[in-house]
Amino acid sequence: MPKKVAIVQSNYLPWKGYFDLIAAVDEFILYDDMQYTRRDWRNRNKIKTPQGTQWLTVPVLVKGKYHQSIRDTEIDGAAWAEDHWKTLTQNYRRAPYFDDIAMRFEPILRAGNTHISELNRQLIEAVCDYLCIKTRISWSWAYTLKDGKSERLADLCAQAGGTEYVSGPSARDYIEPSVFEERKIRLSWFDYEDYPEYPQLWGSFTHGVTILDLLFNCGPDAPNYMRYVRA
């Protein structure tokens, strides 16, 4: 039976395209055995404000931990949660669906998670639940990891029973298609182009912001502005 698999690091409150990728596959493996990278999407994302986009960043403990994995990366304290929620409230309280979405996500932000991977997964799963995305989400450490970038991805896909590996377009720079061909796994590239604009606060439209922007503004109509998610 055909099965599509995607393997991606967890992100903090990812943008809408991340969830379209989840919805487009049968299993989405959170690849948090990878090395944590600073100033990346693992612990931060953008929101829209009257002054333009603004970063929301979860502080993490990185000093002297240059080779730690994402899964081992600890959150630094708890004060950030109050700051993030205050910032979200200030900038989105006028959005039509703020109260409904706030009720779902404020408790997760304030739950006191100690590691960025766990926080990210809980938020990702809450978004999937709201959008009725039924894709299986798993951790990479539920499987055996091989050496080699392409070899590891192809092997993870095979262990998950995948017949097709769906990759983001940026991976074209390093993925070796022959590794997937040898395993008879189809390799396809996800397309993030041509998203429609949706009703949005604060000036000209901006695509590259957190999914919360879409949910606050559109609520149950959010799937109408996505590619693979269906209302």
C-alpha cells in the first residue's frame, strides 16, 4: 500500500506551509535527533504587528552545548511564556477568532515544558487537531538512525513503511536521488508557491509568519487559504 513520509525538524509555531506538508503525507517524522542550530526556526517564529513582523523567541540553554541535538535542548526558564502571550494578545486581540484560538494555545505555552522539542510537538499537534489533520506524527528516535544524510532519510522512510519521500525544496542542495532509487522509494519535492492571501491585520499582506496569524484571523476558514488541508 502506498505511503508518503516527510522527515523535518520541529519548529516553534511554524508557518502554514509546514502544516500543508504534514497534511500531504501519511506519516510526519519529527527529526529532532539533528544538531540544534542557533538563530533558526527551532525556537522562534514571526508574528505580524503594526510596526511590521516581529520575532517571538523561546530562550534555550546553548552555552557550551555546541553539538547538542534539538531533542536535548532545554528551555531557559519560564518567564518567556508570559512575554509571548502578552505580545500575541497585544497584536491579535482585534482578530475575529482570537478568543477561540487563545483558549486552545495559551495553556500549552504556559504548561512549563522543559525542552523545545516537546513544546514544539504539543503546539504542532494542537494546530493539526484544529485543522483536522489526521497524519501520524512520530519522533525520529522511534527508529534506528543510519549514517549519511540521504542514507539516513531513505532508511527512516523505509522503516516507516514509506513508498514515497516528500521533501522540502531546500533539500535539493544535498539529497542524493540515487539513494532513494536504490530502495525503490519515490522522491518528490513539496511546492510552497502560490498561496492565496487571507484577511490579515496590520497593513500589506505577509506570508512568512506563524500559523497563529492565519488561525486568529480566519478561524475555521483557515483551510480555504491552504493547499493540502481540507475544510
